Amino acid sequence: MIISVPATSANLGPGFDSLGLSLDFRNTFYISPSSMQSIKITGEGEDFYKLKTDNAFVKIFSTILDNQNLKFSFEFENKIPISRGMGSSSAVISAAITAAYYFRYGNIDKQQVLNTALYYESHPDNLTPAIFGGFNVAVLERNEVVHTKFEVPDELRAIMVIPNRSMSTKYSRQKLPKKYSTQDSVYNLSRSSLMVAAFSQRKWDLLRVASKDKFHQYSRMKQFPILFAVQKLALEKGALMSALSGSGSSFINICHKDDCLQIAQALSDRFRGFRVLDLGFDNDGLRVEHT
Ligand code: HSE
């Protein structure tokens, strides 16, 4: 079986734990029954010994499959950077559940994959676009995800700036305020609503105001202050919006197709130690490429 899952970018500024979109940049997972269990990793994480000995995909897959007599060979072609806020865990979790459901029950239901995935990652803002593609609003209701999606057109691209250090989601969540003022809550919910309207009506000029946030970005960026300079330069060079991708450390800079080359160039000239990727958006989400 071959499954591919796209990278994602969550929060998009004010939509904390709710908004997310998917990027045209995929990890591919190859799973086949075999006489011997084996794991091969190429690309991101190929040098991390621990990823082979204590692999999240294999653990989730084996738990759901629950059959000790079957052995598999696993090959993972990883493009999504690890611990950079681009949804690498969501890709692994959703692919592992999909593969296990296929080998156990012979069918796959994306909604069921999403609801099961919540057990392994408690916020749905990366999982939902990873599985369904596009720009998503995701809401938790009684341990299930209620969600809706808009397709993102070709006229937009994302310039991802990927720093050379990671930021842990778990650690940075602990540092966030436990309470928010009414004023800050209104600030975020009004902008998050505006962002949904911008994507639904394709009014891209709204994104700059819509992407401002008072919940999480400042306290996270303070841990790695060069990110303020990334955001400033991207906006100066014409990005429609510039936001921390998930809990960081990457930044997503959304721009018109015609502007992306010069924005990407300016960012890579200035932040030489960081990777800069010029990516399109994805509207498919998780794909079973072959069974
Ligand atoms: N929304 C999460 C956070 C990251 O900001 O901590 C992605 O699930």
C-alpha cells in the first residue's frame, strides 16, 4: 500500500487550534506485508536512529492492527521537516491509521481516520487539512471534529521559511497565557472570522489584517526573536500575510503567485541559515496512491 500526506500550516495567526491549510509537499509511506519487519527512512529524519527504533507510524499501525502474526516492511520518504510546525506528526498519524484500517478492515473512511487521529494529537488544525486538503475550519465537539473546507486557488503560493532549530509544541503551549482578556479574545475571534471570509470570498487583501493574533505568536516568537525580522521583511516585500506556522518554528508567508519569487529571494538572501521553500497549496489531503 502507498499513502501520501501533505504538509500543513495551522493557526494562520488568530485561528488558534482551529484554522489550517495544506501544502503541496508530501511525505510518502510504503507498507507491504513481509516475512521480516523492517523500516527504511529517506529524507527528513533519515539520520535519527531513534526514528527507526521507536517509530510513531509503526507503533500506531501495530496498535490498531492488533495482530502479532503479521509482519510488514515500511519505507518512509519524508519531505516534511520534523518539529518545525509543518504537520509532520499529523502526516505520520493519519497515514498510520489509514494503513491499519485498510489492512484490518479493507476500507478507509477519512472522517473516521480524523476522529481516531485525535487520540494521538489533541488539536485538529493540522490533522484536518492533512486528511482533507485545502483551507479548513475545524471545531472539536464531543471528541469528534466538525469541519469544513475551501479550496485554495493556484493564484496563491506559500513561501515557507524554515529555521535551523525546532520549537516543541508541547513546551511552547505550556508557556502560553492561561487566560485571555475580553479585548484580546475579541481581537482574535474577529480576525479569525475575517480570515474565513477572506478564503471563502477570495478577498486576499483582507489577509493582512485578518492574520494578526494576540493569543500565541508573540510569546512563541520571543523565544526565537529573529522570527520578528522574518515577518517584517516578508510583509515589506509584499506578502499578503505572514504568520507563525502552527507552533513554529517555521513561518508561512502567503503571497500572490507573481510576487513569490522576489519575496522568496529576499528572505533567502537575508536569512541564510534558514531553508526557504516556495510551495503551492494542496486541495486533496491524504491520498491512497496504491493498494
Ligand atoms: N494549534 C497548535 C498550537 C499547533 O498552536 O499549539 C498545531 O496543532
